[in-house]
Amino acid sequence: MTVRWGEPPWRVDFAPPPAAPPARCDVAVVGGGFTGLSAAHHLARRGARVALLEAATLGAGASGRTGGIVLEGTAAGPLEAVEHCLDALAGVVEETGIECDLRLPGCWELEHRQQPGAQRPFWRDGETWLCVADTVPGGTIDPGALVAGLGCAAADAGATLHGHAAVRALEPGPPVRLRTVDGTILADHVVVALNAYTTMLLDLPVRFDAALTLGVCTTPLEPSAIAALGLDEGVPFYTVDLPYLWGRTLRDGRLVLGAGLVVAGDEPVTGAALDGVEGRESLARLERRLPGFHPALAGVTLRERWGGPIAFPPARTPILSRLPGARRVIVSGGCSGHGIALGVRVGQLVADSIVDGHPLPAWGALPGALPE
């Protein structure tokens, strides 16, 4: 699967050794991002025979191409069992010893204002001021390092990880049959954690709106410039109104900013391209805004430009459900930009459901799914 999405500023420095997937397993996990890797880790450490199947390389989709801003809960607000995703993420990172530069100083919500007023002025954005309206729970992470760390943790727990093992079809069973590029795998349970790719494998009874979200990364700025920008405390930010903007710094002084979408429409998100007309125009709009944000950004050089897939389900409520007509298949996706901490937490919930029979939260159920 070849995509034209550029390269993000972080890398996934872990790849499982090439190995054919097993013919039989307890749980097959489809997708090697945050959710799939977390599910594989938590299932394997509780004794399940787990095979994770990734069509490309670990983190090749949204997880390795996110901006690395960690947010609490879901885009739809607080929901049962996922109210404390940041705690879950921090716990897994500490327990497994993952070095991913997790920092949780909070996250600024910015609003555009004609005049700063009593609100703290932040940057200019055209004719308006960007002002800090609120600080919400959140922070930043190195997403590539988190993907690699979760992959190592899953493998250490006994899961087998298989890159370039695309699943072409799924037959409910039992057992569930997975048709891959190399043959058939039988599994007692299947976890589909494909986010924006979900509808490329499954025919869901809800619409997923998929797109590329765009980001750029500068060369390192001087500490004085970072301080002048108001970012010396390492707090990330995003706007709660339009025109949209999000941003964060890296440890070495690089500044990451993002805005704009390349919409996939009714086509698979793999067909959206950073170097297509819409992608070039969206990036150009972001780059034209950049020098006007603050004098410290005048003449700044961009080193990376990239896009990452994102999926928006109805009302921004993520999917976490048994597949209608196939209770042994659990589907997760549609995180709408909240997928880092949420994905790790969902992996725990999936393991609890498969191993202990705990019901999945009602909010994530697909239409037609039987009650838990």
C-alpha cells in the first residue's frame, strides 16, 4: 500500500522480525497502531495467544503520523470507562518502561478575538488575536517512540507481530477466518483497529468521514525564540474555532504546527495525497499564515511536511463495538484526533472484554450490535 503523505519528524525504531502469521490463534488483532498494539500487549500478558497483523509497518497510519498532542477522553466529551485515558497511558508507559517523552503539563485551548481583552494574548492570526481561553488536561509525546515501545511490550508479553500482512477479507465463523495475502488465519476472536482504514475491510452501518490532517515542522529555534513565542513551558495548544491551528514544541526546539484537511470523500483515505492539488493548497495556506503569527517566526525554515489519516464518525463518538452479526469481532476506530491516550485505554477495555467477559461501553455500539 503506497501513500503520498510525506514524512513526519518522528520515527518508529522497531520492526518485528519477518515471520509468517500462525494458522491458528486465540485473538487476531488487525492494525498496528496505538489501539491494536495496546490490545495485543494487554491480551498477551493475560495469557492469550495473539497475532497482530499490520498491512504495512507498525505505526504507518494515524499513530505514526499524529502531531503527538495527547488529549483526555474523546472528541465527544467525557464518556464512561474512558474518562481517565491520560492516567491509563501514563500507567502503561511507566509499567513497560517506554521512553517516549510523555509530558502532561496540560493543553491550551485558543480562541480568535478581535481584541485580547482580559484574556491572555498569544499570537496574531490575520486580523485577530489568538488568546488562551482555557487549559485542559493533556500534553505531548513522541508518537513514534510510543508505537515502538508498545510493539516491544506486546512482543515481550508473547504476542507475535507481523508486518506487511494485509487482511483482505474477514469471515465471521466461529472460528473467524481472516484471508491475508499469505493465506488463511483462524481466530477465536478478532480485534479490528484500523481507524480511517476500517471501511476498507468492513462494511459498517455508520459513515466514517476520512481525511488527511496536515502538519509541518521547523528547524530548531533558539531558546529565546521559543520563550518569545510563549512555548518555553512545553504546553501544546489547539484552537476551538476557525481558522483551525494546533501546535507544540519538541525537546530540541523544533516547532510543530498543523492545520487543514485533505478530504477523502467516498474514496479510501489511501488515495488522498499530500502532493495533490488540495494538499498543496492546504499546506500553502498554513505556510502563508506562519510568518504572521509572531515576529520570532519570520524567516523560519520548514524541515518536514506531512499528512496523517483521521476518521470522524457521527457526532465524533468513537466506535467500540461488537460487529453486528459477528460477536467475536470487536471494532474500534474513529477517534477524531483523540487517539493516543484513548487508543491505549481502548486496548485495555478490549482485553477486559475478551478475557473476562466485561461488557464494552454502550456509547461505542454500532447500530444492529447485540447488547453486551
